[in-house]
Amino acid sequence: MADTKTALITGASSGIGLELAKIFASKGINLIIVSRKIIELSRLGTELSGKYKIYVEEIEKDLSVPGSAKQIYDNVKSLGFDIDFLINNAGFGDYGLFYKCDWEKQERMINLNMLTLTHLTRLFLPDMIKRKSGKIMNVASTAAFQPGPLMSVYYASKAYVLFFSEAIANELEGTGITVTALCPGPTKSGFQKAANVEHSKMMDGKSIPDSKKVAEYGYKAMMKGKRVAIQGMMNKELAFFSRRAPKKFILNTVRKINEERE
């Protein structure tokens, strides 16, 4: 195992995580794939190990549960793996007025999108630093560049992911480790159903990229050591604009986009 690199990917049973698993497998990289959806995970593991002759370890885990990051780390160490690529992809969103929200769902979102991502990074980083090599990708979102009325906790959690990733990327200069925050815009994946925004105006249109396209862009950006990777020219322009436009205008615009649902 020491001669072959290994990637750990959370949320690998669907969407961007699944497509990233396929990309890494095609490069001959062993995989540790994590999801709470074990049936889909097992199907993917069987497919990739058979097609690419790599080792695939499937771990069924609900990463919204506190303490799950340490359980994953201990599991990986017991298997004798060093993680060369850490992909913190798992996450979900929710839609609605905050004061009416299901608090337990918001708490799970905070745990998954921020707590577990941060803890996994903290656990695996020292090992990477000892080896003086490693790459981390934290999946944020274009939502990270502005507040998001009607999806307040989700937008805030992705802002955390972006700023956290940029900060530790700076800290890790000269160590041989790079950190990339992948910031996709609206993407054709299972996210919309989970977040209850399947029919929002934001998701309408024919130009929305699929998970494969976003994963390919993210993989290339990570391998180049890019710190912030925003897929799509329009998304880049909107992110640039969001950081410079008056905050009240941005808030009103984002709310209008989020509330225009069929």
C-alpha cells in the first residue's frame, strides 16, 4: 500500500463525490469512500475496484454525528493507510425561514458542513506534514461569497469552509501540503432534492453543469494547488461582484433568487 497513493472522499455515494471517486480511481489511486448510504457506496466500490484494479474501502458513517471524524481516522489508521488526498465533500443544505426551521436538521448541517470537515482536516494534517506531502480539497460553494436569506445556515457554513481553507492554506506554505476550496455554483446533483430547492429559479436553465464537469474541474485545480477554485466564468464573475457590491443589494438579490420557486 505504501507505493500507491490513497484518497479519502466523504459523501462519495452520489454527485460530485461520486465523480471524484471515479477520477481518482482512473488514476490508479486507492480509495477510502465514506457515506451513510452503504448500498450505493458498495455498488461504487465494486465497480471501481473491478474496473481499475485498485483497493477500495467502503465506510458507512453518518458524518453529521459528533465524533464521527475520529472514528473515520481511527478506522483508516487501523487499515494501515496514509491519506495522500483528503476530500471533504459531504454536505447538505436546507431551505426556509430560519425561525421556522427544523433545528435538528440545522444542527446536523452545522456538524457535517463545518465540524466534521474541520476535525477530519485536523486529524489527517499532522500525518501529511510528517511526510511533507498531501493535498486537501474542501468543497465549499459560490454561496460562500454572500449571506443567503432563506438558506441562512447553509450559506454561512460554506463561508466558513472557504475562509477556513484559505487560512490554513496560508499556514501550510512551504510544508508540501496544499489546500483547495472548491466553490461550485448550481450543479445537477442530488443536492437540490435534499435542500428542497429542486424547483427554484436558480436551478432552471440548460447551462447548469453536471457533477462530472465540476469534479473534473476541482480535481485539476487541486492537483495544481489552487487555493480557491470557482467552476464557470459566470460563477467567477458573480463571486467577484458579491464581494464588492453593497451588502443590502446582495442580500435582497439573493433572497429574491431563493424565493422564486415554482
